[in-house]
Amino acid sequence: MEQEIGRRELLKQGAAITGLAALASVTWPLPALAQGEELVPFTDAPDPLRTDPAKPGTTHILDTRTVKDFYTSNDDFYVVQHYGQPELDAGAFRLRVSGLLDNPIELSLDDIKKRKRVELDAGFECGGNQKRLFYGLVGNAKWAGISLRDLLEECGIQQEGKEVVFFGADEGEEEIRRTTVKQNFARSMSLEDALNSDCLLAYEMNGDPLPMMHGRPLRLVVPGWFGVANVKWLTHIHIQDDRYMGRFMARDYVTLRRYEVGGVKRWTEESVTRMNLMSVIVRVTRKADLYTIHGFSLNDGTELKRIEVKIDDGPWKAAKIDHQSSKYSWKMFSSDWTDAKPGDHTIVSRAIDIHGNIQPEEAHIPEKVTYWENPGQFPRTIKIS
């Protein structure tokens, strides 16, 4: 069941996308093309949504047709907010680590930066990324910070500790059963997931201090998970013995799917956590008689076996994957099309991991009624003159 993010739903998240109500025709800057190369427009939809420059208080969508670099610039990496974007004083900043610990700790930003520096390439997408947005709620960056696991282990996790909660400084009001309360944005994960050696407390993005819109001065980076888990403006980590049940764990960013369970179709609720196996074609270029299909793939870090492209009813053909691709980065790919004929054509991609899992056709995804998580194959159409 195709679900779409609408303006009303995004406003429920405290975000607004300029121009979401209409897919108006817009003049777009083209990616850097080689001499004699031109962009072939898609015919399955008008020009993508207007993506105004990122600015405080708004959602920012990356125009995926212009993706040409491995790292997304800090100004163009997608932005979604929930309770606004707080401006924190880096000099007065403190990170508290509390709960079921032998040695609770409080650290300044300088204290954090004195610790062992770790760098990681990681890309992620919003849990609501989808076709209507041309999969533009996405980005890939080089993050730098410290190991979350090292910090937690230094604090001495007690045997009863099972869940790790991450609180941001962004705060809003929630009405729960006619009672209005203030809550900070927060997400949690199991202790086992939090102790993944690749999880970072990041203070740099692409070599610069974190921009305000991306969580300055400190954020969580959970590689392989949807963006919602990567808590921005991080100020407090708490270890407890039961599941945390705030809005963004219990009531929002929850996917409602129907599976067959013992011969009976049943609805299940699942928190949006690890990214699904996905790929998407974002543009087609032409130089003389050679057409090249470009796209990117993301998943939870499981090694990919290959990415394939199919044209019309032809066979699946393995694409070339960018050599910079790493475990958690996006995988940019391309496929040459040397025998293109005039007329209308349909092109589609799919990713396959080393366990044999294949990015499914949309019709084969379990039925769902929420717009979260949209990993189905995305056929595109073009016309060759």
C-alpha cells in the first residue's frame, strides 16, 4: 500500500516543506556534467518539489537529481525537526550520563574532544523518505566524535541496565489524555545496540563543527539506522532497566504492518529503527549515443552483493558501485546503457545483500497503513527521441 507524506503529517512532526502542496515546475541547477553530456528528464512526474535553501525552523529536502559528490554538503544534507532547533552555548554545554551506572559522569565539550577521536562515513534517510519526495530526505557525511561504547563502559554499566535513552535539548508540549506536558525529544535502544562499536557521539560533520541544524554541539550517530535515531542536540544519556516510552518511541515513528502469523493476518507495531535494503535511480545522462543511469543505495550496513538495473522487460544487469562506498555510507552506482532505442522506457534498480535478501517490488511489501519505511523498488520512466 503506497503511503505518502502529506503536508498535514509533516506539520504533526513540527516540520513544514515549502511547496509540498503542489509539484510545480521549477528551473533546477543541473549537476556538473561532462563536456557534451546532457540530462535526460524523467517523464513519470513533473519537476521535483521545490527545495529551498536550508534555514532554521524548516524541513530541507535534498534534490537527488543533483547528487554528484560522495559527501553531501552540510548545507544540503536533509533536515527534519520536531521541537524546533535550539541554539546551545558550546562553552556552557554539558553532557550528563546517568542511571544504572557505577560511575555517572558529566562532561563539557572540551572534555569530550580530549578523548580518542573517531571518524566514520555514514549516510541515512528519514523514516518517511519516499517516492513523492524523490527520496530527498537523505544525506551522506563524514562524522567525527568519540565512541559511545567506550564512554558507557567507562561509566560501569550495572547488571540491571538494559535500555539506553538519549535526550535532546529540543523541547515541546504534548497532550496525553487531556493532560499537557513538556517533553524533550528522545529515542532509546537496547544496551546491546548502544554498545555497537560504530556508534558515535559526534561533534564534527564533514570536517567542520556540527551546524546548528544538525545538532550543534553534539549529536548521536547510529550508523545503519533511520535518521530519527540519530538524536541531535544531545545533552543527556540515561541507562535504565525497562523500555523507554516517550512519544517518538511509543506513539510516533511506529510502523503498523500486517503479517501472516500462523495462518492469521495480524497487525503489528514496530519502532522505526534499522534502515531497510533500498536503492533508487535519481537521474539519467546522455553523451552522444551513450546513456548512463545513476542512483544510490542505503541499508543497515549489511554488505551488499550487488546493485542491479533493469530496462523495460530486459534482464537485470549489475551496476558499477562507487569505489568510495563503505559499510554505512550510501552506495552511489551507475549503469551504462549502450543500445537505447527511441521511445518510452521504464528503468528500475534493486539492491541485493550477501544473505540473498533482495529489495522487493512494492507489491510484495507487507501491508501497512503508516507512511514510515518505504524500501520498495522505484520504477522511473523516460522518453528517448
